[in-house]
Amino acid sequence: MPARIRESTELRTMFFELTLNVMMRMIAGKRYYGDNIADLEESKRFKEIHKETFKLAGTPCIGDYLPLFKSKKLENMLIKCQRKRDEFMQGLIEEHRRRRRGSGHDSETDRKNTLIEVLLGLQESEPVYYNDEIIKGLMLIMLLAGTDTTVNAIEWALSLLLNHQEVLEKVQKEIDKHVGQERLIEESDLAQLPCLSNIINETMRMYPPSPLLLPHESSEKCVVGGFHIPQGTILFANLWAIQNDPKLWADPTKFKPERFEGVERGRDGFRLMPFGSGRRGCPGEGLGLTMFGLVLGSMIQCFQWMRTGEEMVDMTEGAGLTLSKAQPLHAKCRPRPIMFNLLSQI
Ligand code: HEM
């Protein structure tokens, strides 16, 4: 394999496609991006729906709070998009259902442990609870809540590393020592890579993907931080402010992954909580952390990463309720010579 430098790759799109492939493989055993797509027409439909969904998700609905600004046009677009999405998801459920009915339970495809397959199994014993609406809701939330957050986290982490080459070298050495060059980094390695996990924590401290968590509503009156909150109040917690508070963190604006050395699982009281906390905390924490660790870890293991020029990566934050980079990350990379052998077998 030639050690060709790949000139200025735009990474956000690639991270999105990868994360969506991971999600869809879990949900339905399908991938819609990259090579060897089984059904091109279906993949095209999924891509269109996904593009529209994220475009609309990023459009602020001021009318939800100030009825004067209600937009019928936006509402109709949302309804239309939801119909298309619903039809697509229902199609996937019917496909699984036909397969279950047609070939019994022991064909190779049936044995694929997809989310739909498992939920349809549960539907047989508890049809009211695991109805199709619930299944579609779960499929949708995985695609909506699990992709944007994970992509942003990975993009911020690589941007920070490109601006801190000494940290990048340190974590590469850690991965080389623990994982080596005979195999790719695996899920079970993650717990043995403290430097990588410190980078993950420090990235999500500085750039929490959900900086205001999700809106919470008080089910009864309570006191938060000395403020009396009446029942039924929508409350936003400013996670970004907590995680960047100079009273809680030394040099909060500095990227210092080593600050997490020796901290049990990165949890340090309620100072760091990129996944929220308590009963309504993120249920996808384990999956999000695994994807984050494996994607970042394998990129560092296999490639040498460089900025596109002398200037530092622009770390300006974009607008919106999730914390994304204002400018998508571009970087140069080249396969590491010590990884040629393994990469040529993939
Ligand atoms: C790095 C990745 C991720 C981050 C940083 C993240 C962060 C968060 C945060 C901060 C919340 C709000 C918690 C609160 O308000 O207390 C949340 C909620 C949620 N997340 Fe994640 N998340 C990530 C990945 C995922 C994944 C992979 C999934 C699913 C596959 C997921 C599904 C959800 C769901 C369903 C909720 C709503 C929970 C509820 O309202 O009870 N997230 N996430």
C-alpha cells in the first residue's frame, strides 16, 4: 500500500455516514453509505429522508413558544417529512415481518440480531406494549439522538488533537503498546487505554455535545441552586457553564486530558456530566462512548493525522442547541507504514 497523503479530507460528512451505518446495521442489519450497498434505491430514499430530517431539526420553531410566529409552512413540511420517515420505517418492519413468517426462525438472515428482529419477537408475547408505533419511535430516537451527538464529539476530539500534536503522539504510543499492529482496536481495549479515555472526557468537558442537556420540566415545585422553581416550569441546565467554570476547574479553557488521570471512570461528582444524570440521563451513554472510543482510536491507530496548513484548526462554535463546530473539520492523513500489513487485509 503506498503511503500517499490524502489531501484535505472533509471529515464531518464521513463521521455522519459511518455513525448512520452503525445505527442502521443495529436497527435493520443494513448499511446505506459507502460501497457494496445492497439496495441502491432504498439507500437513496434513506439519504433523502435523513437530509430533510436534519435540515428541519436545525430550523428553530419560535412559534412553539410565541404563537404569533407560528409558521404553517414549516408545520406542513414537518408533517410531510414525518409521513415519509414513518412509511420508510414501517417498510423495514414489514420486511422483517415477512422474513420471519416466510422462512421460520432459523435462516441466516433471521438469526441477525437486529433491533427490529428483537422487538418483533417481544411483540409476539406483548403485542400492546411492543406495537409498531413503539418500534418506530425507538428506531427514530436512535437515529436522531445517537448520531449528531456522537459525530460532534468525534469531530471536536480530532480537532483538539490536531492542535495538540504532543497529545496525539502520546495516545498513539499508548494504542501501539496495548493493541499493536496485528489487529484493530476493539471494544474490550477501551478500558485499558487511559490516555484515550482522558481525551474523550476532556473533549466532552470543553465541548459537551448537548451543552444545555434536554429541557426538563419540574413535576412539582422545587429549589434549584437557590432559585424557587414552580411546578410545570421548563428548565434548562447550563452544562457548558458547569464544565467550564473556573471555580470548579483549573485552566478550564486549556485542553488538558491529564486532569482526568486517576479519576474513577471520569466521573467526578457532578462537575462532568456530558450525558446528563439521573433518571432522564442519556440511555445511549454506553453506545456513544464505545463508538467515540473505537472511531477515534482506530483513526489514530491506522493513520498519521496532520492539519491542512500551518494555522491551527479553527475551534469556533456553531449556533444551535447541539454544540457543533462552526466550520467542518478538514485534515490531511496518511496510512502509517507500520499498519500497511493490517490495512491491506481489510
Ligand atoms: C457522545 C454521544 C452522546 C452524548 C454526549 C449524549 C448526550 C445526551 C444528553 C446530555 C442527554 C440529556 C440528558 C439530560 O437532560 O439529563 C441525552 C438524552 C438522550 N440520549 Fe444521548 N448522547 C449521546 C449518544 C446517544 C446515543 C448513541 C443514543 C441512542 C442510541 C442516545 C439516546 C438518547 C435519548 C433517547 C435521550 C433522551 C432520554 C430521556 O429523555 O429520558 N444518545 N443524551
